[in-house]
Amino acid sequence: MQDLMIRWNCSRGFVGKQISRGLPMKKLSNGRWSIKENDLINWERFLEDERKKARRNSTIATIVGVLITIIVIALFAKVCLVTPMGQSVLNSLKAMLG
């Protein structure tokens, strides 16, 4: 386990969490942990895929947030330009801003 902590630059808790998530490590009779190199490489690929997926989801959420903001601003602008009440609000804002 210590080798993984050094390799991944992480805490014992992180490695323990990975074991509980399915990291194919075996506890040896002497109390140490062991993993086959191929299993380790596959798990690291899995972790990298998860990071990429999280980044992609974050990017999508940001884009959706920006689009919603633009739509709300456009709707507000349309209301201000079309309705008499909107014109009144717009004139009030203009007066407040100078």
C-alpha cells in the first residue's frame, strides 16, 4: 500500500477508498498488500477515464449555465423593449445610471 501512496502521491485513505471501490489488491499473510502490475495499470486507466469524465461533465455544466444566463438576459431585454412596464423599468435604470 505504501508503494501506491508514493506512486499516486496520495494518502492511505485514498488507497483504502480505491480498494473498497474494487481495486484488485490482495492482502498477504504477512499483512502487506499486493497487486499485479497489469491490474494496477488498468486501474490507473480507469481513474484517468473518471477524471476526464468529471472534467467533461464540469465543462458541460459551465456551458449550460452560460446559455441559461444569456437566455435570461435576452428575455429580460425583450420584456424591457416590448412592454410598457418594461419601458418604465428601463427608463428608471437609465435615470439611476445617469
